Amino acid sequence: ENILTCEDLIWPIFVIDGENKRTSVESMPGVERMSVDLAVVAAKEAVELNIPAIAVFPYTDPALRDESGSEAFNPENLVCQAVRAIKAEVPDLGIICDVALDPYTSHGHDGLLSGDTIDNDRTLESLVRQSLVQVEAGADILAPSDMMDGRVGAIRTALESAGHKDAQIMSYAAK
């Protein structure tokens, strides 16, 4: 009744700065972070295995993290570098990007803080900026994991306004 094949999978790829570099993810035995050049090799392997999409997750250098998660809006951030490099080598592979600020904030929250409170509306503005940067780098699918109220509608409206009508938004539950 149920069949699961490689065509049903998404391969999560965790990226770090550097070249020809791999480091273990201690909280996930057997999983490694890899530099962009090695992520490209992994993406090619995904295509060979008939895996239709990869999901890219960054390890942001703590020196680049700040209260507002501004590295998320940098078109040269690690995720954007990886997306562009992978698309250049394997253009038909689907690329999914996480939309959330926690890899970029110094406090580690998905949302921006106003005192001790998450500021939902200000966070939405940041998530929209992050989404646009990721799609402009070549992401096919955005997968918001931030849990802010109204995020999907805000992202969709911004994508449409910027001419990215074909960019998809995937539920975090599916991710």
C-alpha cells in the first residue's frame, strides 16, 4: 500500500564557511556540516540518487550574528552562496531554504526582540527581506519555520510584488 522511494525525499544539507571543510554536528550523529564546494558535490549526488530537492541550513559564524539577524538579508550570506553554487552546477535540483532568523540572531530567537517580548510585526518585515534574498539567489521553495503570525501571507505578498510568482512556500509541518 505504501511505497517510499528516493523521489519522495528531501536531503538536508548543513553548510559552513570555508573550502573542502567538514565538521560533525554533535547533536546529530552521522551528520556533517560542509563547505559550499562540498555541498555542491552532495547536491550532484542527490541528483544521481533521484532525490528531487535539498534543504540548505547555515551555520552562521557567531561574529556575524546580531540582535536584528541582519546577515539573513545579506545577498552574499552563506545560504545565498550555497544556493547560487548549487544552481550553477545542478540547475534542475530543487532547493529549499529555511526562513527563520535564529541562525542569524545573537539571542538565538526566530523573532526580533523588543525587551523580553518577540515583536511579531517587525519580525515579519525581516522574514520578508530574508525570503526575497533567498529567492533572488535561486531558491525554489521557502519553508518558514519561525512561527510568526501572518508570515506566509506576508511572504507570498512580497514574492508576488517582486515578480517571484513561481516561488513556492512549503509548510514547516511538511519539512
